[in-house]
Amino acid sequence: MRKPFVAGNWKMNKTVEQASLLVADLLPGLQAIQKIERVLCPPFPSLMVISQMIAGTDIGLGAQNMHWEESGAFTGEVAPAMVKEFCDYVIVGHSERRQFFAETDQTVNAKVKAALKMGLTPIVCVGETITENEAGRTAEIVQREVLEGLKDLSSEDAVKLVIAYEPIWAIGTGKAATSQQAEDIIGKIVRGSLADRFGSESAEQIRILYGGSVKGSNAAEFFGMPDIDGALVGGASLKADEFIQICQAAQGSIK
Ligand code: PGA
């Protein structure tokens, strides 16, 4: 049984003060939801304060990015050990990082390895652009991102990570994929590639999320699909009631 997983990717939103207010709003609702893994991924400056606010709860904290090197002359970067001081999770290879900050399958792979070595759970993002989608290249792109991003990993390590399939055309557009479209790619391509690479027993253990315009009103539909184990939520994670509703939908999907 894969435990449902919902993560909120706040992106570059909320000052520390605003972040604290949002967490205060989220806490009662999130604490009432017990059976799913729920993770907040605020910007770096808020990690310390939020880690204190959620101490003693089972709510998880994640960073949105990190460097793969341990330390050194990498101005503006944050090392795995610095993330680990506050977090148990880290988002790796989000499409915005790939698009605006030159992340490649190789840097994603280096970060995944560094995260696992540090005992962090990587949330590895994959997904195709609208052009790739319209050209019928979705399967090829997603498979490549999964296999290259997880290159050289053992099955033992692979089962520890979480993958998020986020079609880029669905991110922040309000135009989510249909639950069937998401299930087809997640089940056949993502889990299928994982099964080919790590064996079906391992592939069955790996949580795979859908991301892209998930909100309170459409979440249950995604979670009802057999291969979709949760969601990576952007815009709707900035509103306490929406994010709580999504987590409740995930809890409601447990059979
Ligand atoms: P969205 O973003 O929910 O605002 O579409 C999802 C993401 O980028 O992770």
C-alpha cells in the first residue's frame, strides 16, 4: 500500500511573516488529517520558522531546490546539509528550474543522489511541454526524464523517492490534465519505466503524484485513479482552505 502524498509548492511566494500566517491557518486542518503524508515547501527564508511551527506534528517540510555539492564556492546556492537542518524533503527538477535555471537531466540526477545521501526524500518532477505534447512526444520525454533523473540508483534508493508528473501546459494555467490523461502517463509511462528499470515490485512501492492546476474541486478525481498517489500543488497550496480540501480528498481516496 502506497501512502497518499500531498505537497504544497509555494514557489517564490510569501515573506516569512506571510508564511507564518498561512501555516497558522493550515495547522488545525492539516493536523486533523492523519493518514496521508502532507508536506509544505516554502521558500528558503521561511524554513526555519516553519520548522519550529510544525515541530511535534507529523507535517513534513521540504525545500524547493538545492545544490548537489556539499559546500564551497557556489554563490547563491544552498547545500544538502543546510536543507536537512530543517527539512526531510526536497523538490528536484521542477519544470520552472529546468526552464529558467538551466536544470538538465544530469543536474537533476546529481541532486537526487545528493538528496538521498543526505537522507532527504527527493520529489522528482518530470513532464512535457505543450509543443512536445502536440508532437506526440510525451511518452518519450517523460520516460527520458525518469530514467536519466534516476540514473545509477539502486532499487533500494529508488523506492525512497517520490515522482511528480507535471505536464508543463497544465502548470499555473487552470487547465489541468484530465484524470484519465494523467493516469495513462503515470501508470504506463512513469510506473512502466520504473518497472523496467527497477523491477515491478519496486515500481509498485514508489509514490507518483500528479501536478498541474490541482485544486479542491478536482483533486478527488485524480486521487481516484489507481496509479496516482497524490499531488504536487502550486497555486492552490497558497490558500489554506484549498490545500486542506485537497489533503482531505487524498484521505478520502484511501480504500
Ligand atoms: P499549479 O503548480 O498547481 O499552480 O499548477 C503546480 C506546480 O508547479 O508544482
